[in-house]
Amino acid sequence: MYILKLHLFFTLVVDFLGLAGKGGGDGGYEERLIALLKSRKSALVHLTHNDLDAVGGDAVHRMRYGTITSVFCSVGSFPSALDAVASVEGNGIILSISDLGYQRGIEQRIRKVNEAGWRIEWRDHHRWSAEEIGLVQDCCDLLRLDTSTCGCGICARDLLPGDKTAAEIARVVCDYDLWKHEDPRSAVLGIVLQRKKNRDYVRDRLAEGILSDDYIKSEYQEIVGEMEEKMVKSIHKATIMGEKYRIAFSPLYGYPSETAARMRKELSTDIEVLISKDGRFSIRSVPPISHLIAREYGGGGHPNAAGGSFHFSFWDRIRFLLLGSSSQFSHFVDIAESI
């Protein structure tokens, strides 16, 4: 009976962690993306992040070009997305990249995309070093970097200069993405997009110049209702570490930005690390070092908000599931406090 219970326990754990029936890496993602690219009927592919800034930028692209092929991806999936693009003949078609920053070694993939016949336009508002710019710019028809605005803001300025609707969309999107929080519509849109199913709907409304409607308001009210429970759960399971900085590590149940803000207020933390069950994490920090820490974990982002991945083994995932802790947290603290 004990062995049967133990077997059932591990079966549930494996299922919860998403380990059953999985191969390694992002192979399935690449295969799906390759199929999408090969079947495309549009004259432009837009590869972007997966948040409000990305959705706003995609709306601006559609306002400018009409039908396009949109590819939303996480920071961690960016290299795999480029590998997929490089495996498909570009034939002079534009690959427009937005709201995705430089990652270590990404220039090799960009070069392969260029060699496959794609014309690359890259618009980004993350921080790049002069060396990183030099590694990429020769492969791009356009490399536009501006940390003073959001990615959508760069797209609106470049693709639809003088267009009042595009400028208004960019202003509202930047209000959320740059943490200004002066326009209440931006928080509503940002929270509604925590549900992946709303991405295309919000994008299409923005492309029509619509920033709010009954559906968006209804989704917002429903999400706010469940958000409180998930934030409290994350805060309750937080592990506090560090000497130079007060760093909180906690499981992520959803809504990373909102949870981090609440955690900072209640636990007086300097850095919040919210971790998904697969090891991917979001960082929010008072000191402007989030992007520097994230780069050590194959990610990137902004000085005060970024993301990366712990390389969790099977047993790391078990430990994190059961105890909410990991042996990798100490190394993270060492990196953060050495910057």
C-alpha cells in the first residue's frame, strides 16, 4: 500500500510539473513556428514579446501593413524562434523584431536569419551595450534602439509617424510598460493580457483604435477577483535571503508585476524573484540591476524588471514544488549582490 501511494504521489508530481511525455528543449515550438512561417500568406513577419507592449506594437504593425504574420514569444523562446525563422527561406521578406532585447550569443542566430534571405528590422527599448550593438547591426537593415519609450512607442514613431491613433495607443501602452501608471486604461489592458486568450482580441481592438470595451472591462473585473488569492499565496510562500539586498524568492501563480509590487509593500523587499514551475522567473528590483542578473540566466529585460530561467533538474522541480526553495537561490543572491 505504501509503494502504491508513493507511485501515485510521483505520478501526480510529474503530471503537475509537466514532465510526462516531454522531449527536450523547444523542439515542438520550433516545429509549429516553422509550419506557420511556411504557410504564411503575408509579406511581413513580426516577431515580438508576449506582453501589452508587444501587443501594442503588433497592432501598430497591422495598422501600417494590413495582414501580417505575428509571432509572440517569451524572452526564453526568442533564440528558438530565430532558429525557426532561419530554417525558412526569407526571399527578401521583412522580419520585424520588436520588444525583444539582445541575449548572449544571439548574433549567431541573427546572422543565420540574414543568410536565409530575411531583411531584418529590429526595434527595441531595452539596454544594449556598444559591443552588443556592434555584434548585430551589420545583419540588420534597421536597428532602432531607444530606452526613453516602450517598444510600441518606437513602432508607432517609425511606422506611422504623425498618426494620432497610433500615438495614443503607444502613450497608453508605454504608461503601463514604463510603470508610469497615470492612465487607468493601461492597467486594465495590462491585467486583461495576463490571460493569453485575450491577446488577439486586445490587439485587434487596438488596431481599430479601441482602447476599452465591455468585454475588456468584464475580463478585467473577473481577473482582479482571482488575482488577490494568487498574490496572497505567493507572498505566503516567499523565502527571504540576502544581506546587501532583501531578496524574496517565491512561486509564481500569476500576475508577476502586481504580485511583486504587493510583496515589496508587505515584506519591504528590494528584489522580488517570482518563479514558475519550469524554472522560468520574473525579477522586479528597486536597484536598477534586474537586466544584469537576468543575462546571467539566459534572459534580459529592463533595469527594474526582467526575466530569465533557472535550469531546474527533475529533483530541483520536486524540491521547488514541495518546499518552494532551491539550491540555486544562493548563487542568485551572490550574483545580485556582486553587481
